[in-house]
Amino acid sequence: MKIGIVAPASRLDPSLVDRLTALVARLYPTQPPELIFSPQCFLSAGHFAGDDETRAQALLNMANDPRLDALWFARGGYGSGRLLERVLPALTPTASQKTYLGYSDLGMLLAGMYGLGFRRLAHGPMPSDLQRPDGERAVARALAFLVSGAAESLEPSVASAGQPLVAFNLTILCHLLGTPWLPDLTGHILMLEEVSEQIYRIDRCLFQLTSHPMIRKVAGIKLGRCSQIPPNDPDFGQDEEAVTRFWCARSGIAYLGRADIGHDIENKVVPFGV
């Protein structure tokens, strides 16, 4: 199996290459997947892993390459949305046959591809998660999904969902509202997670999200982890679950409980669709 690694947003730390290669050799001693890093992953152009055109072309080169079985996004940060108008129209039928895995800022690309009819997309850990304490567990989970579709890598409710699924960072999904890149989520179970946002900002995003006519057509919302929440002054008086329940009730969207996803090493894989 050949897995391409590309960085449509921020730069990947080059020191992670050896660590990831060693982890793959340890996990798959007899038949390891081949990891193919785009050199673009290690470029630097301000916040980004190369300028917009460089990142877009690197993504297209790998997505449209028939020799690759999967594309694993290297890390989040910011920058994926800047590529949508350039990349999405240039994807070939070959690109639609690959598996794509990432989360956070990469939700922009996953949403755009889902809207085009791509169905081998998933929200889940990326190589950059190796930088987290005990991050090998998250990366091993992602590799197991990419190599064999391992059921143990999946968010626990996936198998019994009975409805199509998607998972996004809350802020990323809000930024897709009102753009051509928001896919039709009618009848989907929508899983949301967030990181480093104050409760009032989470509340404001949920107001925007649940007010949108398309989002009101989802089958329901499941809330993942909202981590590293900065303090609110004055205290907001509600936690992330309370504000999610509030906006679901006000908008008529079913609140379906918690999801095992988030910006952490416990982040589970959520395949898009059925």
C-alpha cells in the first residue's frame, strides 16, 4: 500500500519523518505501507507550508496519482480553504478512488470533496499528532484505518449509526456556511469538536450553525470534546454541552449525546457518509 502525505495548510516538522517511519516499521514488520512525503510538507511561507500555488499543486499531484492508494493530510493549522477554488475543479476520477484522512483545518477540503461525490473521506488523526504526549496511539489508530479499515479505529457509534455521518471542527464548519463548499448534510449525523475557543465563542458558533437552513436538515448533532477552553470573564455559566443542548433545542435539531472525537490523542476516526 502506498500512502501519500501532503500539507495543504501548515508545515510539518521534518523531525517527525523518522519517528513516523520507525513507528510504521514497528507496527507492520512484515508488510509495511509505503509512506511518500511530498517535499512541499517541509516548505515554509509565513504560516503556510509553501505558497498557495505550491500547496495546491502538491495536493493535486498526489490526489491524481494512480500509484497512490490514500492521501494522509500531514497537519492542520490554517490554509486549506485558500486552495478550494484551485484544487476541487482539477481533481480527476482517479482522485475519487483514494482514501483521505485528516481533521481540523482539513475539514475544508473534506467538505469540498464530499460535495463533489467523494466517498472515501474520514475525519481522524494526522502525522502531526506524533507531537502530542503519547501521540503514537493516535497515529497508530489512523494507520490501522488507512491500511485495513480497522473497526477498532472508528468512533464507537459509527457501526450502529444507521444514517450517514460527518465530523468537523465547529469553527471550520461555520466558516463553510454561505460558501459553495458546504455539502448537502440532509439526514446526516453531524459530529462536532472544538479546541482553544472560549465558551462564548462556542455559543456564538452554535447560534450561527444551527440557524442555517441546511444544518436544520441534519438528523442530529453529537458533541465531541471541546478542549483547552480559555477562561471566560465573567464566567459564562454553562459548559460546552449545555450550550449545545440549548441551541439544538431552540433550532429543533436532535441532540444525540457525545462523540469520541477531538483535538487530542483519543480522537477516533469518522468515515463520511454511510
